[in-house]
Amino acid sequence: MRALVIGHRGMLGTDLMQHLAAGGHEAVGLDLPELDITDRRRVIRAVSEAAPDAVFHLAAWTDVDGAEENEEQALLVNGEGTRNVAIGAREAGAALVAVSTDYVFPGTGGPYAEDDATDPLQAYGRTKLAGERLAELEYPEGTRIGRTAWLYGAHGRNFVDTMIGLGSDPARDHVDVVADQVGCPTWTRDLCPALVDLLDQPAGTYHVAGGGSTTWAGLAREAYRLAGVECEVRDTTTEAFARPAPRPAVSVLEVTHEGAPRLRAWEDALADYIRERS
Ligand SMILES: NC(=O)c1ccc[n+]([C@@H]2O[C@H](COP(=O)([O-])OP(=O)(O)OC[C@H]3O[C@@H](n4cnc5c(N)ncnc54)[C@H](OP(=O)(O)O)[C@@H]3O)[C@@H](O)[C@H]2O)c1
């Protein structure tokens, strides 16, 4: 297959490029600064020139808190930018896999199946949901939306690394971590084959996140245990750890489509990540 990865220098994109190459696929990458997905004409031209069989759209405004004060700008990237990529893929006759988020859900009634009602709590989720809808509007027959969650990986700033960094500071004997949000930690390396497998599924919306679920505090504790970090994780609440963007309480993603890819348990993935990391 000839694949075009848009957003290939990001945390997930770097792993996806490596995964595609290792699988014998021809992988072409585009990202800022050479391609701004908000520029429709350039996107259409770039996708056409790449002549891909499949487009993996990963590029996004990913600063969840920053989106609160810049929703218009985030919408331009996550909404209109995704629409532009969908138009580009359609014009080029390529299948599209567009990555979205658990934050499209409000978190009050999770776990969530693929077709459960969305109702994002924050600007980031609203803009990503706009992207989902615009892609499906422009290219219903060719778009697979892959919603994922709580990503960590070797090529970007992430919660697991931050926690290990904090806990390894000899001057610190504990960290306070939010224990009232539940989600699906997902290693970017595990997500890559699942995104490729979505090409074998009919167009539609899929959940592709680590198996099982935990809290941020649970994730930090398991990371410390696996990495041998001796630092106490103390439970705290979302309320005590105020941030600009509200977060869903339970944004666990269920897989209900028969035959759709399923990722292994988050604990097993984390163990491999930490083994590789050290
Ligand atoms: N990280 C998570 O926990 C998480 C959870 C659920 C879903 N997701 C989704 O997963 C995907 C990948 O996430 P990630 O964590 O790998 O993100 P990332 O590391 O922030 O990578 C995103 C890439 O998109 C690029 N980009 C931003 N604006 C662009 C624009 N206008 N035109 C072209 N490229 C642009 C970024 O470039 P710059 O770095 O130069 O800005 C970056 O290279 C995103 O769609 C995200 O919404 C992430």
C-alpha cells in the first residue's frame, strides 16, 4: 500500500511512519510547516500528488486547555482542516482513516459504544467532533473515524513520562494525581496496527483504545511499579486540580462492532512501553 500520513511528525505520527515502513508499505508524510491542513487548495494538491491508497489523518490542534481560549483557531484545524483532508482523500480516491478522541463524549454515562450520543464538555472535543462530522459529510463512503484516548508514546510529551520524571526526583516523596477520571490508556505503538486494520472495515466510526480502563492515578501507580519508581501516588480530585478545560469523568471507549480491531490490555502495553523506554 502507498500511505500518506498527515501529522507524521507528531507523537502518533512518528510511530505510524515506522510501523508502515516495517510492514513494507510505502509511507509518505506531511505536516507543518510544509502543509497546513487549513489551506484547502494546498491539501487537495498535496494529497493528489502523493497519490496514496490510504490517508491517515493525525494532524490536530491537541492542546486541550489551550483550545478553551482559542476555539475558533482550534476549530479551523480540527474541523475545517479535517474537512479539507476528507475532500483531498475523496478527490484522490484514497481511503481515509481520521483519528478522533474520547473527549467527544461528556463522560457522565460511560463506557461509550461507537454510536452513543456525543456531547463534548470542552472546546477541544467540540472541534474534534466537528471534524468527525465534516469528514463523514464530505466523504461518507471512504471515511473511517478512529476514536482513541489517553495516548502515550516515545515521540511526544505524555502523562506516563511526565509522571516518571516527577517521581524520579529525589526531593519528592509523593505526587497528587486525579483519581476520579476513568479512561483507556493507549500506547501509540499499539494503536498503529489497529489504524491500518481499520482499512479492512466498512466506512464508519470505530473505537481504538487500550483494553480495560483505569484512572490517571491508577496509570501513574502502575507506571511507577513497572519502572521501579519509589514515589507515593496520592489520589486527588478533578475539582482540586483545576484546569481550564473540563474533562469527562468516565470516557471509556467500548468496541461493539464485530470484527473491528481490539487493543490488548493497557497494563500489558504499559509494561512493554516501560521496558523499551529503559
Ligand atoms: N494525545 C492524546 O492523548 C490523544 C487522545 C485522543 C486522540 N488524539 C488524537 O490523536 C491524533 C494524534 O495525536 P498526537 O498526540 O500524536 O498529536 P501531536 O503529537 O500533537 O501531533 C499532531 C501533529 O499535527 C500537527 N499540526 C497541528 N496543526 C496543524 C495544521 N494546521 N496543519 C498540519 N499539521 C498540523 C502538529 O504540528 P506542530 O507540532 O508543529 O503543531 C503535530 O505534528 C490527533 O488527531 C489527536 O487529536 C490524541
